[in-house]
Amino acid sequence: MSSGFGLVVRFELRDAEAAAEFDALVAQTAEGIKKHEPGTLAYVVHTVPDEPNVRVFYELYADRTAFEAHEEQPHTRYFLTEREQYLTGLDVTFLEAQAGKGPMPA
């Protein structure tokens, strides 16, 4: 399981209204990912119990090239631009797979 490229992103949102608008933006972006990104193996958005204005993304790509292709997609570029208006904080952690079970390339 030494291949694959992932990241975890924690978004802190301004308030409940910003969270609702951010969620709509995420839903729109996810549709583009599903249709146009075969190298995106997982793109999962989580809410956090007791933190209603936090979203955590888990993203898994076949490799670094697939991640870079994701970053260049029009739906992703739109998301990256529009998300800023809803945020008060952002933390990104890049990951390299070590061991486990998942949709990893051979």
C-alpha cells in the first residue's frame, strides 16, 4: 500500500449561514469530481459532532498526478475561489499511504 496520495482538510466556517452555503458549493463540486475525475479514489466530506461550523474532507488520489489533475479541473478551481468567503480557518495535512485497506492502485 505504498502508492496513493491523500489529504485531510479541516474547514472552519463563519456561521450557520456560511456553513449551508459552503455545503451547497461542496455538493456542486462533488458532482464534477464524480463525472470527470477517475483518479480521485475518495472525496468524502464529514461534519463534526458538536462543531456545526466545521467540515473535514478526506481526499484520496491514485497518485500525485491525479491530485494535480483534480486541482486543475474547472469545478475545483471554482471551489477554491468561492470557498474563501465562507471560511474563518483552514488546515491542510498531506498524507502518504503506509498500510491498511482501501481502493489503492496495485
